[in-house]
Amino acid sequence: MLLKIALWCSMLIQLITAIVAVSMVHRTKFKISWILISLGFILIAVERLFEFSSLFWVTQIFPKEEVRSWLGVAVSVMMFTSLYYIRQIFNLQDEVDRMRKENEKQLLTGIIQGEERARQAIASDLHDGIGPLLSSIKMIISSIDMEKMDPDNKKVIEKSCFVIDETIVTLKEISNDLSPHLLKNYGLIKALETFAKQLFENTPVQFRLTSDIGDDRLFYELEINMYRVITELLNNSMKHGNPGVISLNITRDTNACCFEYSDDGKGFDPVQYHNTPGIKGMGLKNISSRVKSLDGHFHMESAPGNGIRILINIPLK
């Protein structure tokens, strides 16, 4: 009796499974793999029905074992064939994922390149447009005969010239920050050394830069993106970390370029950083995006009181 109940439940479950499988064929857009799987479920249901009926009818049109064997063979063939088509679906899914990642990378690269073009255009307008105007204004003011002026007006003119000189210097700094000419002309190492010298001037911070690149040039996309990344990290350390020593080690082999950045500042809890909306100003998302656009790997370690350590690995094209 228990066997009959078990077979009855098994047959009912298999019939429901077969019905559900068949009802989903149209949702799979009649993929041959799902059609074969559905037929397999139907044959298994038929086998359960045959087993169940044999408990009540002794007379058999077909030998029981022979029918079960052929049903098993058919199910095995269908399942094996369906696996071939399912494998094709998985391969197609892998290709779709690859294309999606490639499209994301191209979109990200396009955004970053567009940002750099905008920076260069603004830098060019500042340098070639406003710069000459300020120089012309200074020349006009300097042409005034100072001997014919009273001391008060003379002091005003001198102060105006001083302010114009400061404005020109500031304008050059802004222009260089937007589109660093040292990076274009002399490469990444020279540009970083110059930036660090200006940033840490009149501060007790020690900046230690080591590199095995020398005067060799890397491809410009890597140089400009890593220049933005490193300068962002340096600014972050000064703004948030209060470090005494900042170290940057750049190494290169035939396949990749590795950047190891560290400081001995205050550090922070990375988990808290990612989970607290109010402290997203450190620019790590932007840094990670730039590294991702270069197919690179970004790894960060930090803890309160233990500074920060960042490893960036960029494949060389």
C-alpha cells in the first residue's frame, strides 16, 4: 500500500513537472534545448504512469522491463542532446557578458577621454586667450610715466602690476593642472615630481618616489590617467590623512606597470567608507573608474591609525 501511495505521488509530481515544462516552451522562444528537456519530463511521467498501472493490471501488452528500458534510453538521449544546446546557450551568455563588459569599458573610456579633451580645451583657452590679455594689460600699465604721478597713484599702479603678475602665475598653474605640459613633454615621472614639489612646498611631508621607468615613455592614455590618479591620491593624503611620509613606487615589466602608493597618515575604515554616504568625497570611485578604463586592477588596504596602501596594476598594451 505504501508503495502504491509513493508511486501515485511520484507520478502526480512528474505529470505536474511535465505540464509546467511544456507551458514554458513559448517563454523560451521555442529553444530546442528546452523542448527536448520537456519531452524528457513527459517520458519520465509516462514511465511513472506505466509503473503505477502495472500494480493494478497484471496483463501487460508490452513487457514491463522492456518498456522501462526504452523509455530510459529515450530520456537519456534527449537529456544528452539538450545539454549540447544548453552549452551553446551558456557560451552565448558568456559572449554577451564579454560584450557588455567591453561596452562598459568603451563607455567609461569615452567619458574619461571626453573629460580630458574638455580640460585641454579650457586650458588652451585660458593660456592662449586670457593669458595674452593680462600680459597686454600689464604692458599698458607699465608704460605709464611713474615720475609724473603722485606717491598714492604710483602705489596703486605698482599694486596693480603685482596683482596682474600673481594672476598670470595662477592662470598658468590652473592651465597646467587642466592639461599638464610637463606630462606631454617629459613624461609621468617628471610631471609627478613637479606636482609633488609644488604640493609639499612649505610642509613637513616627505615624498619618496622610486621608479625603474627612467626617461622611458608609456602610452599617453596610461600616463594621463595615472597622473590624475596619483595626484588625486596625493591631494587626498594631504586633505584627510595628515601624513609624515608618502611613498610611491613605480615598477614595470614586459606585461604590466605596477604602482604602489602608501602614506603613514590617519587611515580609515574601508567598510565604513563604503557604507557611509556622507564621506564619499575622497574620489576613490573616480580613481577606480580610471583604473578600470585601463583594464587595471585596484586594491586598497587601510585601517584607522595605520595609513593607507594602494596597489594598482595596469597591463601594458
